[in-house]
Amino acid sequence: MSWAKRILRVNLTKGTCQEEPLNMDWAQKYLGQRGLATKYLCEEIDPRVDPLSPDNKLIIATGPLTGTAASTGGRWSVITKGALTGAIACSNSGGFFGAELKFAGWDMIIFEGKSPKPVYLLVQDDVAQLVDASGYWGRTVWETEKGLKAEHQDPQLRVASIGQAGEVGVKFAGIVNDLHRAAGRSGVGTVMGSKNLKAVAVRGTKGVQVRDPIAFMKATSEAKAVLAENAVTGEGLPAMGTQVLMNVINECGALPTRNHKDVQFAGASDISAEAMHETRRSDGKANLTRNGACFGCTIGCGRISTIDPTHYTVKDRKQYQMASGGLEYEAAWALGAANGVNDLDALTFANFICNEQGFDPISFGATVGAAMELYEMGVITTKDTGGLELTWGNAETLTTLAELTGRGEGFGAEIGLGSKLLTEKYGHPDLSMSVKGQEFPAYDARGIQGMGLTYATSNRGACHLRGYTVASEVLGIPEKTDPLSSDGKAGLVIAFQDATGAVDSAGICVFTTFAWSMDNIAPQIAAACEGDWSVEKLLEVGERIWNLERKFNMDAGFTGKDDTLPKRLLKDAAKTGPAEGKVNELGKMLPEYYALRGWTPDGVPTNDTLGRLVL
Amino acid sequence: MKYVILGAGPAGVVAAETLRKADPSGQVILVGGEDAPPYSRMAIPYLLTGKITEDGTYLRKADEYYDRLGILYKRGRAAQVDPQKSTVVLEDGQSLDYDKLLVATGATPVTPPVPGLDLKGVHHCWTLEDARAIAALAQAGSNVVLMGAGFIGCIILESLVERGVNLTVVEAEDRMISRMMDETGGDMLKRWVEAQGVYLLTSTKVTSVSEIGGSLSVSTDKAGHLPADLVVVSVGVKPNTDFLKGSGVAIDVGIEVDDRLQTSVPNIYAAGDVAQGPDFGGGFHVHAVQPTSVEHGRIAALNMAGADAKYRGSLIMNVLDTMGLVSASFGHWMGEDDVAVMLDQDDHRYTKLAFHGDHLVGALMLGRTDQIGVLRGLIQTRVRLGAWKDKLKKDPSLIAQAYVACTQG
Amino acid sequence: MEKALVLDAGKCTGCEQCEVACSMVNEGVSNPAKSRIKVFNFHDEGRFVPYTCTQCDDAWCMQACPVDAISVAPLTGAKVISNALCVGCKVCTIACPFGTVNYNPSSGKVIKCDLCGGDPACAKACPTGAITYTDAAATGYAKMKAWAQATDAGAQASA
């Protein structure tokens, strides 16, 4: 119940698709999605494997609430060893693909090996088959999805695919589903491309059952009411999207600007949610066309945007003059503030290209920021860039680089390396604003102290979604803490990390936790699933997952030394705003964190801790 | 006002109900030719599989339905109509006066000129009586030869297979359901039924049926002799109009009617399979399908009761489930050059859309059932497709999207 | 006054909670493929359109049913399928010009919106007020009625 209790194992080398039962003992310990798939991955691959070798595996996983009536119950994840990081990768997406996989009767798909030629996986309820994808290889995500729907005469087919970025080995290529939802981070699309797997197309008509439908409808209805009545999930996110944060974070002095040289961006309001709502002169419309929801989501933070038809990016290109996935806060920051670009339509266009070609706008934008700094220093010149001027705030350079990166052409191929390899190549590794090779998202750790610890300890490299202490430090959820103080942040980060581990394993969206506590979540899982799903057990599952991910990384060769931040955040003080004069106090927080985690001073989980968590 | 309705199929029954509403004080007599309450031939295949019993085929289910509505349901068959005297004479000699007469006598199956079709063990599949005879003979393991793989042949094919008989289908045309499917669709259907163990002979004629030692032998022009315990004949139907000889009612293929469903003789109307009614695409045709019969019955009755109801024409359409593969056809799918086609042989899916200018005029659909009604909507509303024509040509599966976009904008 | 489902595409975010609620109530399982209401996603226009049976007066489905399996529910005016009587012939699925009567292969019967007996689950589940169950005179309903009339089968008759 709620779990389909079936796994599809696809051996790409042999071209086989086999059904096997879900390990229900593991499901009781890891719940589903992120946790359960991580367990499978850890059991099945050598952590030291090259992420792009056939020995790496790629798991597409849903949670027990995916496809149910629970609000936001459309989440799914990709778990693999990340191409960008070499660490455990778990990239989470929404849209409709995950629910469809559940409707077809599958909890997970485990891809292993490498196909000798490009293929896509077609799943129609119980029937799964690998199909020749030579006609789709070299095509964009958008062409692939439309093509597969037409080829199979089924507008309801749900597709997750890679674009050219995943084919040509852009290190931060993602997997895009439903045209503009993405498992975007850590290079999970690069791994998919390395396996010659172009797409997964799913149609499910079997549905998802829950253990106790009446109790479940009651629990989910009550929880939906909580979302509706909450100021963030009921008003802020539906009206403004995640972009509601742009001006807020800028005012906090925590909006990383020009590769983290600054912490405030003068152009922030030009690329904010408010700007997306403004009516433009050319066609009397706004950038924001409407808000769109993922499957089952009663929040609806998704942005659907239309670029000004007179804008340079689209005026001669009708194919981009339609509505599509608009700017979320992280993308707007990475494509905008990180490079000093304040042209809203240029950012929207670059975001379209990220979706169309399947790559992560955060890592892309941040890498462009690093390259612009190298250009400013004269380390990179127009000889390297093929004539492109990588000046701060240059919108045309940004959009050109987006297109080149997507295709792996020209200087775009260098951007496709990610900031770590790019800055190493040019001899300035300190200028990569990343942890474990993955670029920071949109919160400067000098202005929001807890996020520094979140980034440094994140198992998949720098990430806001592994412990979003911004909720507490800026928004006051569940209670307000001082963003400029590192006191008590170790405990706060751990609480967020463990709770997030459980949420990411359930099939629901972490945004619900702006309104929901675990007390709202546990009854929904308990009504849907067999077993004891108390708040305590869920937090234990979250902690178990965190430690398992940590163990994978340790076995892969990472150590406590990798739990750090770039020098810039630790040494160069913020120049303006509330955080002026501050650096991130990681050195103070990290030992406390290790101790609270039950890890050694070197950051290794002790045997006691592993034993307590049955690892 | 006294209304007489000849024929108690869907057209007749709907006409009776409509008359009752439109003229509460009028006298309504419904004359049916069979030994059962008004029933639906559409339901006979489900009777044969045992999915329903005979009462499951009845057009109206409530007890004493016709009595309670004040409709006199009468058994009988018309022998003659005399417009001068405004009377109908039934086969049993009884005479009925009318002020307004509706001819809704439907059609009867054609018996081709093949020797031996009068033998015991040879049946049409048309009436409840036929169904009872077929059910008795089509036992598990018995040999059955089905003559004709048209709509009716196909609709009973599954019932026969489900009963566990050894089935051979002999069709003179080069494909199945040639009236409602083109060659591509017919071929797909053929492969589908063959894959399920049906022996299908197309472009093959039955030359004679004979009785040898208590069972039948079916001789064909190309496939030799086929042993049979039962032969089912379904090679087409013709409108029941013989009794109108001498009445002055003009008859072409069916009874000629105008757009108010009145025949060439005042006070006599025709509806359903017997009527050659206005066609949505222009002209007048016999469209022997359930929705048309019902519309005919209603429009004819309104006019009989004194309203001025104009019929804008029937759209020929059909849906058929052949052993799980569903096919549907709408309107003018043949003869148009401007078409969109999507074919997936492996998945048994086929779509063909036929356009005329900015409009959809016809469609074929195999292997899809969801939302197919919009094909009727798209054709019959004559909605301008605009940009959606191009989208449909690229991806014909977007029919529901096109309908919603064009009509709900 | 008779109530109707009023569908306001301008408020719909395409979350499909209506489809889930519909299938939960009617099939006991979350399964949009078996939902009586459907949300169309016109991606390139950024538009979502919830769509289901209007319970139109013409009731082509009911007229076309050869075995009297579709009737008008006295309380709501909904055209409802009797599973006991439906034989699965699918004539109603081609007769309904809206495509809102659909064949369900797993039951061998057809399914359509029955307004949940007067308490539609989709309206309750809709988070944005795009689906409401209210007086029949409201606008969205009138628009669909107009198209019902445009499907000109024989319906021009004034009676």
C-alpha cells in the first residue's frame, strides 16, 4: 500500500528490463525515494567508482506519498554518484513524471551498465522496454518530450529526458521532466547521458492505493488546510513564487553578487518577483503569465513566464515566444546577481535554455560568475572565449553562453566543466564558489551563518535543500534565530537536515515545511503506509539517511577536510548591509556539529552512532 | 390526435416518448414485430456472452413502462399502408387508423443467393430469437463459420470466441469492416483477431452450404470446405419497406424523407434505419446507427406533434470493440486528401483525421477510447481549427486538447 | 435552484488534485486515468483548463444508450450510469461530443461525472476555487452550454 512494492531493474548493457520486489525491510528503515534509493545504491555500487563509468548506477525513485492525494505528492528523485561532485547525489524534481511512474505500479527504476547505443525506456503500466533512441539523440529535452508523445500517440505520456548537455558531458547536466521541472543538480543528467540513456517515458493507469483511505483523506485534508492558512504557503509562494525572496535576501545582505565578491546586488529589484509582475510596454503583458503547480500541489509556487516578444533574445525566434517555466529564485540569482546581470528577460531566456537543453542554472550561472571574475582579472581573455566579452552584467554574453553550454560548443564547453574544474584549469581554484565541487545556491553564508554549515556539511555538495536554515534565520520558521550569529546553529542545521531527509524520502515537497511540522506530516504517512510512522521514527529515518550518505562519501574518499567553504567566505568580510564586516564562522560551528552528530572530531561517524542507527 | 408508430426499436420508442411529452392528450400506439418488449440489437452480443440476460437488452427497464406513460404497445407487423384512408393493416388482418404515422421498421439482414442458407443450423444474428438459436448451437469446441466480417460480424465475433468455439470468418471483401475502416485499419484489425486464434479468410466467398451426416459443410471459392455445427450469416442489412408498396411513399435506398423527416406522403414520417435522412455532410443517406435512430425518432415525433423541428443531419459514426481492440469512425474519413495519420503497428494504434479547409470532417481511431467523443464535437460544431489544424497534423493524438482549446477559449 | 460545476480556467494551476479526489471517491484509488474530470495543460499558453461533463440538457449519452443504463438523478439533474445495466457497448462515448463519457477497460463499463450525488469531490479538493459547485447560471457553465447547442445533431428543435 502506497508503496507499489515493485522495482524495475534495467540493465542497459544487456538491454533487459526485470521486475523485482521492493525490499520492505529497507522501506521500513528508509521510507522511500531519497533514503531507500540511497540504501540500494550503497548496497549495489563501489563508492569509489568513476561516476561516468558503466559501473555507476542511476536510480529513479518515488516515495510512498508520490501519486497520492497528499498535497505536493508528486516528488521523485534521482540517486546516483554525481558527475559534478563524485559524492552521493540525490536530485529531487516535481512535475508529473514521478506520480505517473507510481500510477504505472513502480516505486523505483534502477539503471545499471551502459547501453551500446542511445535508447529510451518506455514504461506502460507493467510493460517496460528499451527502445532505440537514435532519432532523439542530439535533440533537446523539448523536442524529445514532444516527439515521444506524438510517436506514441499519447498526450498523457510523461517524459524525463536529458538534452544535449547530458549527451556532451556538461558536468552539471540535469534530467528534465514535463518540459521544465528538473532533477537539476550534481550532474545526474551527465550520468544518464554517459549510459546512452536519452529518456524515460511513462504512462500509468493502475493508480496508487493507500493503507487507510478514509484516515488518509482526513489527514491530507487537514494538512492542506494548514498550507492554505499559512502566510508563506498560502499567500507568498502562490502569488510571488520562490522569487518572493529576491528583495528579502538582498536586504539581509546575503545575496551573493558577482561571484560572491559582494553580498548585495543593486539590480536585485529588477529581477525580483515584483518585476515579474510588472506590465511591460511592448505587449501590455507581464513576464509572469501565471502560476503553475506540480502534481498534487496546493501551493503552486511554479512560475510560467513569457519573454517580451521584442526582447533581443526572442524577437526573431518565434519558438521561444511561448510560455514556459519561468524564473525561480535560485535560477534568477545564479543567472542574475551572480553575474551582475539585471535583465529579467535575458535571465528568463537563459532559464528556458537550461530547461530546453537540460542543465542546472545554479551551477551554470555560478560558473559564468567565476569565469567573469577570471576575465576581470585578465586570466581569461577574448582569445579563450572566442571573442565573447565576459564583463560583469553582460546579458548578451550570459544568453550566448547558455546556448553554447547547452550544446557543448566553444567557450560553453569550458563553462560546462563547472566552476571547480574551470578555475583549477586557469590556476585560481579559490575562485570556485563551491563545496565538494558543487556551486552555492543563492544565500551568502556571511549574512546567514547557519547556511555556511549547511553548505559545508551537505552530502551532495553545496546545497540549500539539505538543511534550509534560511527558514529560521530569515523567515522565523519554526522560530526566529539571528542570521548573523553562529550560536546554536549546529543543532539547528542538524534538525533541518534530518527532517529534510524524511520529507525527501516521503514523496512530498520540502516547501510544505514552511507550514507543516513533522506533526502534520507523520499522520499522512501513517495513514498511507504500513508500520509505525511516528514523528520520532521519521526523524530517526532522517538521521539514518544522513549518516548513510556520509558513510558513502567517506568510502568514496571524502574526509572531514572537505567540509569547508571557499576562502572568500571564511576570510573576506562582507562589504555592505547588515552583515558588513562578517565572515562565516564555520570553524566555530563545525566541531559542535560533529559532536552533536556523534562523529569523531575528524567528522567520521563513530561505531556507536552507526550502531544506534542500525547501519 | 392518434399516432401510430411502426417498429419498436430505438427510433420508435424515442418517438413514442417524445410524442407523449409533446402531446400529452394524444393517443400513442407503438407496434413491435417481435415476441419481447422493445429491445436493443446492440445488446445481443452481450446476451450471447452471458454478460446480461434477455431483460438486459430491453430498451426501457422500468416495470410497465409503456403502460404508465400511456403508450399502447402492441405486437404486430405492418402488411399495408393506405394513405387515403389513413389506415395501416397488420399481417394478422387488424386495421389501425392514424392521424400521423411513423415508419420506424428498421432493417432486416440480407440473405445472399448462396445455396443451402435455408438449412437448419444457419442463422442470422439479428433478433432475440436468432440469439437463442445461436446460443444453443455455439457450444465450446463446436465449429462455427461466420459469413461476413462487417460491423455486425465483428460485434458478435468476440461473443463467439468467448463461448469457446472454433471460429472461422469468411469475408468476401479484402478486409474487415470495410464500411467503417480503411485498409490500414482493417489490416490492423485482421492481424489482431488472427493473433487471438481466429481463422480469418478475406477476399473469400462462400459458394454453398450443405448438410453431410447431421452437420454442415461450408464450401468456399478459395479455402475448400469448412465443417460447421453453426453458420452465422451477417453480410449486410436492407431497410424494411416492402409493406409500403402501393402507398405512394417514395423509396430510394431507404424511405426518402425531408429535413423534418416527413416522407413524400403527408402525415407519414420515417425514422431510424429505414429512413434515408439528411446527412450532416450534405445529401440524404441511410445511417443505420443508434444515435441517428434516436435523433430521427425525436425530430420526427416533434414534427408529428405540430412543432417545427428541422433536422440538420446525422453524422455517420460507429464504435466497435473487436476482442478488446476498439475502433471508431466518424463522418467523412474517406476520399479527403488533407489528412493527418499516425500509425503504431506494434501497439495497435491508428489515427486518421480528415480535414476540409479549416475543419475536421472525418476521423478513424483504433486502439484509443478516451475522449473520442470530441471527434464528433469537432466535426459537428464545424469549429474553425485555426492554429490547431497544424498541431493536429503534427500530432493527431491531441484531439481533446484541440476541442477544448477551440471551444472553451 | 439547480447547481452545477462551474469551471474557471483562469484560476486553475493544473495541480490535478481534482483528478485525484475524483478517482479516490469513485474508484478508491488515486488514479487520474480513471478520473471523470480532466485538466488540460496548454503549456505554450500557460493555461490550464479543468474539464468535465456539463450534465447538458441534450444528454446525447443518455439518448444514445441502447439499454437504458443512463438516467437523470432526481436530486442533482446529473446524468448517471447504472453499472448494473451498462453493457459496455461504448455508443455513448462517441455520441457525447464533449468526450466526457469514457470507457473503463478494467470494469468493462463506461464512466462519467455524476456530481458525486450532490457533493462533488473535485470542487472540495480544488485549492484555488477554479472548480466550484454553485448556481447553474454562472458564466463558465453558460459557455459550455453554448457549445452544447452548437453540436447541431438535431437539437435545433425548440421543444
